[in-house]
Amino acid sequence: MKKLILLTVIVLSQTAVFAQTTWKVDKAHARFQFTVTHMQVSDVEGNFKDFDATITASKPDFSDAKFDFTANAASINTGNDMRDGDLKSDHFFNVAVDPTITFTSTRIVKTSPNHYKLSGNLTMHGITKFVTFNLWYRGTILNPMSKANDAGFQLTGTVTRTEFNLGAMYPNAVLSDDVTIKADGEFAVAK
């Protein structure tokens, strides 16, 4: 009987230790980008070069995952120095006052195999809004280089720029209110 109790305690303690795993983004294999329509006739793309993300989950299908994301707003890059300077100014991100963009998930809902609705709080330009994104869990593989598991994800969705007081002086005819977000990334277990 004592052996059974001891074995049960060991199994339960190991389950508690390994029940929750933290995954960290592999920045060499990740991208956080956006697209906005200019003058209703062309799309302008950009990205943030400096960002970090973690996932905490205890289920292998990530159906209980919590995502945390941070980006340095000053790392915005659209391939045009003048436009990037304007985006960093108080017209848009005001990076001198609000240098960080954050997203913390509060809910994940499975919609089909490997597809989810990921909801949470997005903060940009000092304003926090509840948003929902589409999340595709692309699978977990054994990385032949690191000999460790890598999990892949793609996040897509749309945010409304004027809800975050970004470029409020530009009407929708000049700069679309809808900004398309797309993030891709590989994640490895944090060490």
C-alpha cells in the first residue's frame, strides 16, 4: 500500500511539473507584419523588426494556450525612411511616449482542427482594446538542428487604427481604417 501511495505521489508531482510548458519564439524564423491601403488603390506593407513572444500551454494541441507578445514600436519598417519617421511620430505610434506594443491573450476557442479564435488585450499608442485574431497551429516537429520540438503558428486578423488613435487626421479615403495583421513564427520550449 505504501508503494502505491508513493508511486501516486511521484506521478502526480511529475504531472504538475510538466503540465505547463513555456515556448519562446525563434526570432530567426518569425515575422510580425501589417498591411494598410493607401488612397484606396495600393497596399503598403510593413513589419516590426524587434519583437518577442511566448506561449504557455499544457495541452499538446495548444487548446489552452496563453500568448504574450511585445514589440518595440520604434522598430517599425515599411522600407521608406520618411514614412517610418512619420509612423514613429506623435501622428501615429508616438514612440517617445509609448514605445511598446503588447498583446496578452485572455481566451482561446477551437473552431476546427488546428484552428482557433485567439482573443485578448492589444495595447498600442497607450490605448488598450479587446481584439480577436485567427490562429492556425501548423503543427509540432522535431527540429533536426536542435533535436528539440518546434511548434509553428500563424496569426491573422484586422485591427481598426483609429480605435488606437493612429493617424487620426487621415480619413479612410487616404489611409484605410482597417489594418491587416499577419504573424508567423516557430516556437521552441524555453530553457
